[in-house]
Amino acid sequence: MEKLLSEFLGCQNFAVIGSFRSPEKYAYKIVQCLLKKGKAVFPVNPNTKEVLGLPCCPDITLLPIKPDVVNLVTQPEVTENIVRECLALGITRVWMQPGAESKKAVSFCEANGIMVVYNTCILLQ
């Protein structure tokens, strides 16, 4: 697991999918943390226009680049749909924040060659 975490954290471009309604939301905190580490961050949420001065993309399929890592701060059912989109887009690294994961989503990633981190928060790394 340490090698996988190191690989993910060594990446530069992160999409963060979740709720950004307030600074108390984990997705908001993750964007903030990644920016402080010098990462390129692409927030994704159809109901938000901007996060910390960054434009918020309404959908992962509309991102201007293919992210190295997709960080999910979503309900498990939403996560299950997004990992399918990741596969279709050729995204090979998915980080499921605690509470976003499901056995179905993790199994889908493992069965389709998507490296997956779950049961650990990126904020603790």
C-alpha cells in the first residue's frame, strides 16, 4: 500500500469530485491541501462554479486535461458511476475517500486495471 500511496501522491494533476459548498466540506479541504502541495487541481461538481479561485467543471468528461488521479468525495452510488466514466476516459488512478468507497466500485476498478486507493484519507498523507 505504501508504494501505491507514494505513486498517487507523486502525481501532478488531480480531479477532486465532491461538494464544495463550504470550507468545512472534505472536498474543499482536499482541494486546498493539494494546492498547498503545488498540485494542479480540477474541482468537479455540476452545482458549483468556482472553488478557491479555480473554475469548477460540471462533469469529469469535460475536464480540460486527463487527470493523473481522480479523488472521490461522493456517495458510494455516485462513485460507482464515476469509476465507469474513469475507465471510458482512460483514467488509471482513483482515490476513494472514506465513505465514498463501495465493494462494487473497488471491485470494478480492480477488474478493469484501475489502481485504487481506499480506506485512507488523502488529508492524512
